[in-house]
Amino acid sequence: MKTAMALKALGAYSAGQWGMVTSAQARRAGIDTVTLTRLVEQGLLVRPRRGVYAVAAAEEAEHTDIKAAWLALNPSVPAWERLTPDTDGGVVSHRSAATLHDLGELVAEDVEMIVPRRRNPRDPSLRLRKRAVAESDVTLVDGLPVTTIERTVVDLLEEHVDASHVGPIVHDAARDGRLDLNRLAPRIDGYSRRYGLAAGDGRALLDHLLDHVSADSPSERVLAEILRSFPEVYEEARRNVCHTAPLPDSAPGAESSLPDLTEARMAPVRRALNAVTRSKTPSPSPTHSSLRYCAATP
């Protein structure tokens, strides 16, 4: 097949797959291995992973290694036809999921996925785990099925990943309003003991994880200034984090009067401040933030 015709045939797949196509899809398009090899030698295709090719002229996709690995799990079916969950494919999980969610600083040396049936990948850089994944635990990130942030945290704790690595993930997601700590706490009850805490205490485990995040971040210092300017927002934040000490008469007062919070726990402050800004009234309405996981504590 001529080069122009081959590239056009491959484009029917690559256009919807981050500029990539599998060798199985190429065969379905009438392109044999010899033609694929010739296109690679001409510099028109590159091979990011065994059995997967990328069009060299296409804009380089972010996280190409993860996307190529996902395509290779079910190579004959185009990405847009693969259902979630994909019985012949997988869901990006664990460290790879954290990478796609742009959370924390975990280094994903391998591409990690959860698959519905046992598989033995030929590629040693692909790590597969046979697990069940509810549809509610899967979300799409740039067209890829990925475990939700909540499920990703659960999976990392199940593997006993160090708290210093999981903590920033919880912190960043909660800070951005992408993680509901109230929902997460009961899901991680079963992992508290392995982190040296009382058994069945997900809330204590959340505190433990957040304690591994620096309380001296620039954004938290800025929020401290906000609290001095808006004592009513301070009071709302105090209620949200179960800080029992009364607001001092001198507030907006000294630095010592501010609650000792991680940045994630100060997310309600942002929301209360936004309410003040939008309404332009001196006192915001109560903020029923999902981050008030401690509000249910007796």
C-alpha cells in the first residue's frame, strides 16, 4: 500500500486515539506488518509500546505510555467503542491514576491498571491487578477510564503506600474540592490499623495522612490573612473543623488565635469567603461543605 493511502487509513483510528493506532487495528484497515515497518523506518510512525504506533506528525499526547498501554490491552477495538467497564481491557489505577489526576508526587515506574480477569502481560512495565471496580469508581480523564480520586486513595492505602505520599494526594484533592472527605473516611476504616492507628478509624487515618502535609504552604498563610479580615468566616471555619475554642474578643486577632489547620481543612474557608464575596454581605450563610468530615463525630 502506498504511503499516503496507508496514513489515511491509519488516520481513521489515530484521530480518535491520541494520534495512536494498534497493529491489530492497522490490519483491520488493510495495512500489513511490512507497511508498518516501512512507515517506522521513514520516520512517519513511532512505536511507543509493543503493538502500538503513533503518527509522528501528530501532536505528542500527554501520558503517551499510559494511553498506549491501555490501547494494547484490547487492541482490536477502537477506544471510542470500548465500554466502561471494559471486560477485555482495564482501568488505569493506583500511581498511574494519581498521575492522570495530577495529584501528589508519586513516581509511577510502571503503568498500573485494574483488570476484570487475570492476564499475563508480556511487557514487564505493565502492572495488572485483578480486582472488581464499580462503575461509580471509574471516571474519564482525557478519554481514559481511570479510578476516581476516592477509589485511587483507597487502592493506595490498601497497598500500604507511605502516608507521606498519600497525604499530599488527599490534601491536594480536598483543597481543590475534588475529594469528599466525609465519603472517604468510612471507606478507609479498614486500613487505619496498618498505619499504627486504632482499628476501624478512617477519620483518624485522614488526620494522620493530612499531618504529613506541611502547614506552612504560601496559600495557607494567605488564608490566615483572610481569616483576620473576615472574623465571621473564621467562625465558620472553626465550626467546620470542630475547633472548640471560642473566637477571642480580640479577633480578628493575633496569629495564635487561628485554628491549627492543614490547607485541605481550610477549603471551607475558601467557600465561606466566596459566599461573602458573591453576596457582598457581612456574614455568609452556613457552608455545608462536604469537607466537614469531623462534623459527624460525637
